[in-house]
Amino acid sequence: MDDEAYMREALEWARRAADHDDVPVGCVLVADGAVLAGGENRREVDADPTAHAEVVALRAAAARRGRWRMDGVTAYVTLEPCVMCAGALLNARVDRVVLGALDEKAGAVGSRYNVLADPRLLHEPRLTVEVLAEESAELLRAFFEPRRISSQGG
């Protein structure tokens, strides 16, 4: 499979998040050409501020592998990771990160910050950006638009 195919799987995880009223972000971790684990945002349903898609997927992958190191793993994430998630991907030693939509407000791998490229840190994953970016962005727009309208009283 290629980057777009794995990102489509991440988009399926993102749709699951929207189904339980969480921001639709999904993450798929791939090793040796196979999906190791996936996750979706679960902050609302789990009442857990750390339950972002990347953290959920990393926890599942670590449990499956029996270790925390994610060497040889590529992370496919529908939205540019925040500082917490970029740090988690970095600390897990993920080899590569592939992004869907960029996050100009809170993105931490290029938009606002670039945690993954800090030369003072021990690991620097390769980065590929804007794979199925429009599909990822559209999913977020569709989720937030009715919420914006209702918060504006109309």
C-alpha cells in the first residue's frame, strides 16, 4: 500500500471519533507494510485530555509489540500533531510521520512549531506533509461548521 491508502485508513479512524462527538482526527501506525495499530481522538468519550489519536494508537501499538520503541514505524495522522503528540511520536522513536491537513493554530511539526526537527533532541523522524490534505480538512470543516453556527445563535 502507499501513503494515500494508509491515510485513507487514518481517515476511517477519524470518522469514528466524530461518531462519538470527538474532533475527527485519526492515526494509523504501519510497520513492515502492515497496520500495527490505529486510534482516533477519544478525549470526550474517555474524559481524558491525553486521548488524542496519536497517543491512543501508540498505546495500542506498544501493547501489541510489548515494547515502547516504534522503530521501523510510520505514523499516518489526518491532522498535524500538537506539541504533546509530536513529543509522543518523537519519544516513541517513530521513523516517519505522514500528515494530512496542516494545523495553523496548534500544529507542532511545522505550522506553529517543529518539535520533530529540533536538533537538540535525540531523534528526528522523516516528515511527509499534505497527503490527502483536502479530505482531512473537509472532515474537520464538516465537524466544526454546525458547532460554529449553533454557538453563534443561528
